[in-house]
Amino acid sequence: MFIVFILGTAGSGKSHLTAAFSEWLKLSKQDVTIVNLDPGVSKLPYSPEIDVRDYVDIGTVMEEYGLGPNGALIMAADLIADQIERISKEVEELQSDIVLVDTSGQMELFAFRASGPYIANELTKEQKAIVYLFDAVFSVNPLNYVSNLFLSSAIYNRFFLPQIHLLSKSDLLPKEEVNRIVSWSSSSESLGAAIDEKLDGTRRLLSRNMMQAIYKLGLRFLLTPVSAKTNEGMISFNTALERILAQGDKYTF
Ligand SMILES: Nc1nc2c(ncn2[C@@H]2O[C@H](COP(=O)(O)OP(=O)(O)OP(=O)(O)O)[C@@H](O)[C@H]2O)c(=O)[nH]1
Ligand SMILES: [Mg+2]
């Protein structure tokens, strides 16, 4: 059993990718479990086998603790951590080949509070990986791209799990735009040139320094373009997962 956490900024396409990739895996004869870790979501594009909303109700948390929506989400993240043993048991009992975990819209809840890494660690002792989404439309601007690079490095630093980077919703951009962003992820010269071309003044300087700091840390993540709408990139995404989780052995057929 492999556990895959899907992370990314709000609206980057986590839930739709979870839905599309699970369908793709099922066509490849995989037994898939989906875990919804987002307590605040009202509508999902899939039916999760395990749903934190069965454990924590955000409306009740707001009422019981007298909190607003954001305070309640923070509280809910901690309450979910308290329930991790039961959630973990549910995951283990299902015994599927692969578990996709859709995380909350407010990424900082999972990434930057103690409860996130705790949940990731305690959710069974199986092999795990993180998938981080770069929203394609947001990434067109090199300033946004570098900011996202920084966020993804912060995630890596928090979880210390193998991490895969995807350019999500890539169907929304023309092919050459997608290729350009992918080239930024494979070559610092290419990203540096885009920063010089599109940004100026302090923004240019800061972006260049941020990029260099990340490269100095040895964090280089090649982006794979994917689309939950057209299913583009699912094979490459799956190959990257197989490389990490099964040491290159194919688990799909
Ligand atoms: N064209 C296109 N739209 C997409 C794709 N994936 C997601 N979307 C759209 O982007 C919006 C956000 O998608 P979600 O899957 O809900 O994103 P999310 O990261 O789960 O959002 P939060 O959980 O609220 O942070 C929705 O309107 C989707 O229809 C894609 O691959 N292509
Ligand atoms: Mg979502």
C-alpha cells in the first residue's frame, strides 16, 4: 500500500486531480482509496472512502468553541490529529494498493501547523509521497513561479518525504507556455532569463536571490504538466510515483 498526499495552494486543482487520477488508476486495475482531509469542503468531485467530515463537523466546532470559519478550521485540524488512530485503522482495513489523500484548501493548515506532519506520520506506516501542485495559470508569471517554488521547498522541509511536482490545469495554457514553465523547472538559466525579462527593480533582485537560495539547497524539482480535464500527463505522473514508491517497479498494468 502506498500513501500519496496531494498538496497545493487554494484552488490549485487538488480535488479534481485526486478524482481524475483515481479514475485513471482504476482503469490500470488498481484498488484505490481516497481520503478527504478537508473538513471545510462542501462539495467534492469524487466519493471518498474515508472522509474527515465524518469525524469533525466544522459547523459544530464553530458553535461549540465560539470560533469564526478560519479559527474553526485550525481547531478542526487539531481535532483530526486526535482522531488519527481511528482514521488510520480505516485506511489499513481497506487494504488498497494506493491511497490518495486530498488535503485542505487552506494549505497552511496541513503544511505549517504541527498537526499536518503528525497526521502524515501517523497515517499508517506505509510508504508515502507528497505531490505538490503548481497551478499553471498562476505560474505563468516568474514572480508567482518563484514564490511557489519557495512554498514547495517549505513543504519539503516540513515533511521530508519524497516529493513530486506537477503543473496542474495545464490544459488552460497553450503548449508553448506550458513548455516554457517546464523549462524553468529544469534550468536555472531559463528561469533566470525569464526573471530578467519580465521583472525589474527589487522584484527582479529578490526573485533571483530566492531562486538561487533554493538551488543552493539542492532542491530541484522537475515539473510534469497534468490536466484533470484531459488526463494529459497521468502516465508521466504515475511513472514518477512508481519510481519513488516502488523503486521503479510497475504496479499498474
Ligand atoms: N481546466 C481545468 N480546470 C481545472 C482542472 N483542475 C481543476 N480545475 C478547476 O479549478 C477549480 C479548483 O479545482 P479544485 O480541484 O477544487 O482545486 P482544490 O485545490 O481542490 O481547491 P481547494 O480545495 O478549494 O483549495 C475548479 O473550478 C475546477 O473545475 C484542470 O485540470 N483543468
Ligand atoms: Mg479541494
